[in-house]
Amino acid sequence: MNNDASSKGMFDLPIQPKKSTAIEPEADMDLAIEHVKSSVGTLAATQNYPDRSSAGEKPQSSKSPVVENFLPSPNRLLALGSLGLVGALGVGAGASTLIPYRTTVNVQAMVEPVENVQSIQSGLGGVVDAIYVQEHDTIQPGQEIATFRNAALQAEVDQIKAKIAGTEEHITQIDSQLNALKKRRSAETNWLQQLTIEGVEDDKNSSQYNASKEWLLRHRNDLETQLRENRNELAKAEQQIDNLTIRAAHAGSIYQLGLNRPGQIVSANETIANVVPDGAALEIQALVPATQIDTVEIGAPTRMHLASCAFLSFGSLQGQVTSVEPVQTDAAITPNPSATRSEPAYLVTVETSSKNLQSGSRTCELLPGMEGELKIITQQEQLLTFILRRLRLKTSI
């Protein structure tokens, strides 16, 4: 028994227990699974999957070429700035050779008529009741300018009207008396025809009738004469009342209106307005101080900015100096009546060929009495020349 056992053990493989054969395949399976997981993990790590945050947010990188190229380099900015500065200086230098620089004398001026100014008188004068025109208005012959009230003249008219009314009433009474006398005479004639002494009585009554009738008729004639005189006086007074309404005698434009407001008291035969006829020549007058007159020469060009014509719309009125005359210190100067004449001054006259200023479809008519600023161009040169001349003056100083 023992030999069999030992011989079997020598030639046969050792018999493993069944439990060990069952566990070994399970361990191999676990190793295989772990190997597969490691392979899948490695594959996932090496695979380029899109980032889930790409739809909402983009990953930022400090080394992104887009961010690095967004701003130009400082050298490039410096180069561009230098080119821009050089270009601006070049444009300015070129413009300075083209833009003119003007030296001017600036004074206040007024548009004046050359001649043929017609004055309008106030007549009897009085208190201004109404004003129908304004300065620069265009008027026609017969157009009403203003109306005055004259208390004394109105009282005279009322008195004459009262006399006329009394005379007319008295004449009416005389007519009534004449009619009554006529009726009485007719009745007496019929009654006397029945009397025996008809002829004597008829002559007596006839004499009384005729005397009464003649007296009434004579008195009526006197009243008629007085009535005609009163009516003539009334016509004259009413004509004077009508003359209190001042009317234009000629066509033209109102210049220097002397009426300010209703209630103003105006003396008799006082000038209340001047009228410039249509088509009259106009000129510009300005008062220049003696300290500035040395640079003003005859023929110098001028520019006038009219206050009544907006400069931005109509521009300036061009002209030329035609005369320069000294002015007495006590003379009344129209272009600047408020200026004091303590210093010598000169009256500068400017001629202009323009009658109006145009701005598209709009027109600004040139009228007497218009005021504005007159620029007398005393010197004109290029802006660059002026700058260089000023620099030379400063360096020489």
C-alpha cells in the first residue's frame, strides 16, 4: 500500500485542490479589466475633446496672439503721431500763405441818403393821438403818417357848430312867424270883405301886414348871412381838424421818424419825419477818431455788418472810401450822435453800389437810417507775412 502510494506520487502530477482552480480565472479577469480601464483612461487623456465651457466662456491665455496684436507698439504710435504733427504743420503753413490778414479800423456807421430828402411838418401841432408808420416803412402819396389832437381848435369847432345850430333854429322860428302872418292876413281879408268901410280898413291892415312881413324877412336875411359866415368858419376849422392827420405827399421810405408815442406834444410846423424818395442814392457815413485817421485812405475797401441784416445769413455790405473830411467839435454827427466831441474826429464817407443783400430767396433792402459796424481795411497781407513781420519786430526789440 505504501509502495503504491509512493509510486503514484512520483510519476503523477500533484493534484491541486478544486478551490484553487476556481479562483485563478477570476483573478485573471480582474487583471484584464484593470488593464482595459488604464487603456481607456490613457486614450481619453490623449484625445482632443472640445471644452464644455467653450459655448459660454472662452479660455483666456496671457500668451494669445490676438491680445498681443490688439494695441500697436509704442514705436508705431510715435511714428504715426509724428507724421500727423508734420502734416498739420504743413497744412497750416500752406494755409498761412493763402489766407489774407487784414488790418482794419472798426467804427459805427449809418446809411444816409445823398440828397432829395423831403421833410414832413406837423402843421398846427398838438398832442399825438396815433402813429401809423415806423422808421424804414415804405409809404405812398396820401398815406396817413400820424394824427394829432388840438384842444383849442376842437373847442372852436364846437363853438361854431353851436352858433350854426342857434341861427338855424332862429330862422325856423321866423319862417313859422311868416307862415302865421300869412294865414292871419288871409283870414282878415275874408272878414273885411263883409264890412261897409272895407276899403279903409283894408288899407290899414295891409300896411301892418306888409310892415311885419318886411321886418321878418329882413331879419331872416340877416340870419341867413350869419349862417353862411358860420358855415364858412366851420369849414375852415374842420379843414384844420383834418390837417391834424398828417399825410405823405410823395412816395418813399420813412427816415428819421420824430414821433415816439401817443400823447407826445409836438409844436406847430415841427419836422416829424423825413422821406427819402424811391431810387434815391445812398451812402455810408462814419465818424473816425483823429488817432486812427492816419491809416484811412481814399479808395480803401470797406465791409459793413448791418444790424438789420443778419451777418450769418446775408454777409457784409462792401464799399469804398470816397471822402475824408474833418468835423467841427460842436457839430451834430448823425452816424454816432451819442459820441462826445471832446477829441477831433473825421467824417468818412463810403460809397456802395449794392442796393440790397441776398441770402438765397431772401432779400435785405438797404434803407436810410440803417446802422452797423463799418470795417475800413487799411492794410491787407498774407497771414504768413504778418506772422513773420511780427516775429521780426519782436526779435528786433
